[in-house]
Amino acid sequence: MKRFLVFSGSSYYARGGWLDFKGAFASVAEAEAWTAANVEKPEVDYSQEWWQVVDAESGLIVAGQDGSYSGNLGDLPFDPLKN
């Protein structure tokens, strides 16, 4: 299994969990390139307001955009179990 998992979706119509899974990638750079090409296009698909890259080994969010006006998740890597 590839290490870096991409999740994305809508803040308004959140499905959650594996239903927001988009794909697995070998590196963070590869995952971010995929999101730039497929998720960060509100003019094409307004339903993709946020995205996260999760390191499958550590469980940490290592990259992402939270869909707020600032687009900032805060300090990365982010541990959702501690926050």
C-alpha cells in the first residue's frame, strides 16, 4: 500500500471517513500534485472545499487545506488524536 492517503470533500455536505478517500500516493509531493490537478479547482467542482494528506504510517495529517478563508490547518504535521 502507498503511504500517503488523500481525503477531500465539502464542508457543507461532509460524508466523512473513507467516503472522502480519493487515492494513495508514494510521496507527499505526488499527493499534493494530484490535489492541485483534481481538488483545488472550485470553478470546476465546488464540492471539494478541503483536502488532507495523511501519512498512513504515523496517522498524522502532513499537508492540506481546511476550506476556511485562510486555508490553514495550523501547524503540520497535525495529530487529530491529540487535538
